[in-house]
Amino acid sequence: MNTLAFDGGPGPWILFAPLVWAAVVITVVTVLRRVLPRGRRGPWRTRVVPGGPAGHSPIAVLGRRFAAGEIDEDEYWRRLSVLDEQFGPRAGGAG
């Protein structure tokens, strides 16, 4: 009994069906992972490591101190120019 024969059997296309279903399952899982929120942050947010460089860079700290009124504008620009030389222009995202 040859099930892959063309004499009334399903033919070789029966081997193609599991590949189609695998592609459907992978597509559904991928879409769900991108659409559904993950805990407290959605899929559109970037991963921020607590204590990482984005929140505690010297330029970000300087920007927070200026915003809080701890330093005046002249002091801010003077320190920012020094940090720009060392870390690159606005490396901390406090542009």
C-alpha cells in the first residue's frame, strides 16, 4: 500500500501540511508576543536596566541638578561643555 502514490492517495502534498501548520503556529506566537503587554511594560518600551547608564550618566545627573535648581545656567553650560568633551555630545540623552 503506497500512500504517496497518485492513484487516489493523498500524494506527496501530505508532507507539506505539517510545514504549513508550523508556519501558522510560529506566526501566531510571534504576533502575540509583539502585541500583548509584558508585565508592567509594553512591547513598545525599551529595556532599561535599573542603575544602568541611561538613568545615571553624568550628563543625565547634571540635567536633573539643573532642573531641580541646584545649579544655575552658567554652571550647567560650563559643566556640560566639559562632559561633552569627555563623553561625547549629549551622550546621556539630556539634550
